[in-house]
Amino acid sequence: MPWPIAHRELMFHITGCVDYKNKALMSLSKSKNAGETYFDYKVTDERYEHPRIQVNMGYNFFQWLGPKKARHI
């Protein structure tokens, strides 16, 4: 991925649902907070002098349009 995401550890919690009628996936994502654990991994505040990127809510809609074509909103 390009800067500023390159060389970072990304920890997200993602939930979603499937829209079978439109052949689509809908997802809602947010960053894990510093101090939380994900399985045995503890989420740190800042590493390697990079400021923390906090995603409060991220919405995605992925729709299948064909074997090599999809739509992302």
C-alpha cells in the first residue's frame, strides 16, 4: 500500500453482511483502540515514530459485476 499506510501494522475490527439479491458485501470497520488486545496481540499507541491513524467508522460496499469486474463504494 502507498504512504502513509506502507510499513505499518493495521488492526481493524470489521463486521458486515451479504446482500444476496445484489451479489454484494457491505462492511463496517473501525480501528482497534490502543491497549486493546486482538487474540494475543496487544494494540500499541504509536510505533516507529508514525502517528496513529484512527479510523472511527469506515463503510464499504463491494458489488460483483462479473468475473473480472466489481464496484466499490
